[in-house]
Amino acid sequence: MRYQRDFRSDLEALGRVLVQSSSNRQVALSELATIRMANAPAMLRDQDGLLTGYVFVDVGGRSSADYVAQARRELHNKLQLPAGYAVLWSGQYESAERVRQRLLLVVPVTLVLILLLLYFNTRSIAKTAIITLAVPFSAVGALWMVYLLGYNMSIAVWVGIIALLGIDAETGVFMLLYLDLAFAQASRGKERLTRAPL
């Protein structure tokens, strides 16, 4: 039982609290226990049936993944945990790890679907390759921009890069369609299109 702060601030008054015994007699708490002030956690917490202590960390301008990687190394090198103790990382880091695991499955499946859609749209492996080969250059530019602006690689940044790659592929399809139409119009009525008009 935990008393509210007002009821436990006076130790003498707390010692006079009556407790019912098994013989239906009331006994003062001071006769059953030694009452003293001690520092303890503000709240006892448990997770999965085990007592748990939380340490809240503000990583500042760093990414949580970088911080956790360095903290794990430091703890591994400098901390020897007794049997039954464990250190677990939670919060934004845990969420980012879950998303990263999903992205490892979703991104390859999405890329395969995009390649299939491009192929069915253009009906040409060469045109699909031309569009696809332009996409990594956008990714490189995006990663350089993230680095130059000093942003951390977060879920939002990855979603933005994926959106950029989709827009790049779409722009490639439009450019290829325009070039095909322009070539068809230029070659209309001519047996052979020479380099100069092309």
C-alpha cells in the first residue's frame, strides 16, 4: 500500500496508523515495522512480468539509430550486467527499426512492380532500362542534399526520397513519350531521317 504524500510526510503520525491483526486486534504500524524515509523510484513499473526502470534520453541533433549504436558499444565495453538484468531500447528508435524491417520487404516489391508497369507501358526493355537508369541519379542527388543540409536519415526523409524516385520515373515516361511522338512526327513522310533534322 502506498500513502499519498500528505499522509506519509509525518513519520510519527504514520507510525500511529492502526492495522488489523489476524486476531481482530488493532495494532499500531510502528509496532510491526521500522518506519524511515528512503529514496526510491517514483513509481514501480513492470513489463512482461519483470520490474523495469526507464531512462529517458534526448539525443539532440543526432539520429536515434546512431545514438543507440554508440550507446550499445559503450555499454557492452563498460557495463557488466548481473544475471537477470537486460537493457532494451525503445521509443523512436524501436519505431524506426520496425519501419526499416518493413521497408526491406516493401521497397524491393515496389521496385519490381514499377519495372513491370514501365515495361507494360512502353512495351520495350530498352525504354524501361533508359527510364530506370535515370532514377539512381535522382537518389544520389537527394542523398547529397540531405547530407549538405545536415538532416538525419529518418522515416520522413526515406518517404520523401521514395516519392522523388516515383516522380523521376514518371518524368522519364513523359520525356520518352514526347521523344517518341516528336520522332514519329519528324520522320513522317520521309524515307530516312538524317542526323541534321533529327
